[in-house]
Amino acid sequence: MSPSQGSVKPSAAETPSAYSKYLSLPSPAETVRGLFMNGLLHMVRNHGGELALKQCYELLADKRFERSFISFSSYPMSDFLRVLVAASQVLAPQFGSPDATARQLGATTVRDFLDSMAGKTLLLLSGGSPERLLSNVPAAYRAASNFGERTVTMKGDKCAIVTFLHDFLPLPHTEGVLLSVLQASNAKNPQIRSRALGPLDSEYELTWD
């Protein structure tokens, strides 16, 4: 669907978001790279046009978000969550439920990272191998943020368990992230099952053909 003003829901501020409950949880010292905030705002404009971007800025109600962020500088995770809430509210009419919208936003963050120099290097080193690319997920997250712990455990040739500890994103968002990682490799028919281990901890079983 091409961007159009009619695709934006007027009452976006009232739209449920999968991210809202996490807003107050990060400490000021917990940060994420600016390229992800830039990517989300670009996604809003690409899918909803300038009206959608304007509506996103109105929901954020802070001029700081109207300036481009420095890609590999660090910004508060709470600010990233604010952008995610606003973006998910504005884009929900196109993507559907809060969970479906979160999966799309998670997938976008992966594409933004893989388009960066660090991401291209990881893709090159993986040689198209799903196992190698997944094994680099913990390092990629350490490069992208300064909080949490991620581990990858292979269970056979085409199955992996990925665990996230102290993470501030909903399960559907991370499902979108991990599926996009597999789609960037030579994995065929990637599937995912997720479960919460605690308020900020989760586990994902990934399989592929």
C-alpha cells in the first residue's frame, strides 16, 4: 500500500501499544544506539507518509525527536521506547494488532542494523549460515545496547534456543528480530516459539528447514 494521509488513524494516542508497560522500567544509564531511533522514524514516514511522521512527533511532544540521531551514539532506552510506543500507535491501522505491529517494528530494527557497517560485516562473516549468524546475536546486542544478556544454544542442526535476560521489549518485537535474522541467512521456512521466563526475561525456540 502506498503512503497516504488516509492510512493514518486520527486517534493514534488512544491506540494500544505492546511497548507501553515497559516505558518506566529502564534506568537512565541503560542505552541504545541512535540508528534504531532513526530507523523507526524513517519507517513511520515510509509507511504512512509525512502526516504519519507528524503525528508521531505530536505523540512524542519533544523537539529532540525531530532531529536526526547520531547512528552509533548512545541514547536512553526510555527514549527508544517512547519512539516505539508512538510508532506502534501510528502504524497500527496498517499492521493490525499491537503484537503484529511490534513484530514489524522488531523486524525493522534488524534491517537497520544489518544495513550498517557492523551488520554487513556480520553477514559477511556468517557466509549465509543461520547457525553462524545466530551465534553473533549476543555480540550484536552488545554493540547496540549496554544492558541485558543474550545467549544462543544450538539444539541440533536446525534448531536454536535464544534466551534474553533483563530486556525491555515485548516478546512479539523480539520474535520479529530473530525471524528477520534467520531470513537474512540461508534458512528456509524459519519458525519461532516464544515464552516469558519472568517480567524482563524470555526464551525463543527457532527452527528452520
